[in-house]
Amino acid sequence: MSRNQDLPLKSFLSACTTAECQDCDARPHSVCAGVPEHGIADLEANVTHMSVEPRGAILMEGDPAHHMFNVTSGTVRVYKLLPDGRRQVIGFLMTGDFLGFAVRDAYAYSAEAVTEVSLCRFSRPRMEALLQKFPGMEKRLLGLAANELAIAQDLMLLLGRKTARERLASFFLMMVERLTRLGRTGNPLPLPMSRSDIADYLGLTTETVSRAFTQFRNDGLIALEGTDTVRLTDLAGLQEIADGN
């Protein structure tokens, strides 16, 4: 049995209702935006609601890619493990993001909940049927895939050419942009992920990330509001650092 199937899902899964799909805050930002109003009943008939507690696994690298997911709330970390056990976080997913698309028959990465996460789960055959029935849904999926490619290219630049300060400044600005696109305030910036998560995303050590936070705070670029919120007090200054100036 795969590790995904071993998850204690009995308290997590429930059927979606048409009202949930119609009123879903994530729908305008997700692949489901491609479903017309008259197709909502078809959508809810093919989806299951899933809740995952913080640190809970959603899918595991190498497991059969039987399901796909829409993130409807919360934050997810996506990562790969190197053969020696080191972890590379390759992204953080939020409301409206799509998860579990696989070119092959197995997942190419693992995904865990950072916060409590709500998702809509589709079986792969049912998702493929919906994509055929609603061309707008397929168009939205292609758009999300193109956006993921752009993010992957930015990550390559981040890891290959930028200094630690440039990486962290770029990360802050990227998160602000994503939240703004969702219609949410990006400043103060909620950062539910740990410093270790951020370090594994930026290809740095946790100590280096912590030092960069402290330097930014001392330079008046940010202010820390608790352990999981950062106020960006000098956006122009952070942009200059991200640009290498």
C-alpha cells in the first residue's frame, strides 16, 4: 500500500455540496473558474473535500498519482528529498493553486500542510473527464501550468545567481505579489512557514536566513510582528536589493 493511502483520512474527507462550490472563495483563482454556472452540479459530483492538519502529508513523491487537488485555504509546502536526505522546498502553494498534476504515473514531489489546509480532491479519471467536458477548465489548467513554469525559472535564477540578501528580499516580494493577486493584503506579510522552510526554499542554511532577517530589521527594511508576520517597511529598498543594487 502506498504511503498516501496510509494517511488517516477518516476525519478529513467529506462530500462537497453545490453551495460549497458556488460560494468557494478559491474558485475565481483556481482551475474551477473554467466551469460555467450550469456545470457546478457536475463539478460537485466529482469532488471530495479534504482537510489536513499542520505537518500532515497530502501526497508523497513516488506514490501513484491517483488524485489531483485544488488548495482552497491554507499553505502547502512542496518539496523533494535528495538521496542523502537533504530537502529542497520547491514551492509554497496557497488558495487557488493546483496540486498533483503528474506527467507520469507517479508524483514527482511531496506535499505537506504548513497550516491547516482545505483542498478539493479529484480522482485523475474524473478530472480528465471534467477537462474534456469544460474547455474553459482545461484552459485555466494550462494557465496555471505556465505560471508554475515561470515560478520554477525564477527559482533557478534565485538559487543560481543571487546572494542570501537578494534571495530573501526576492522571496518577500514574490509572496506579496501572490497575496495581492488573490485580493489579500501582502503587507503586513503573513509567513506561516518556518525559517527552516524558507531556508530550504532559498537554498540557504537556517542560520543564514535568520541573520538576513536580523539585518533587514536593523536596516529598517522590515519589522517583525510576532513569529509569523513581517511588516515590509521599505518596499523600494527591498526591491533594490532583490534587483542586485
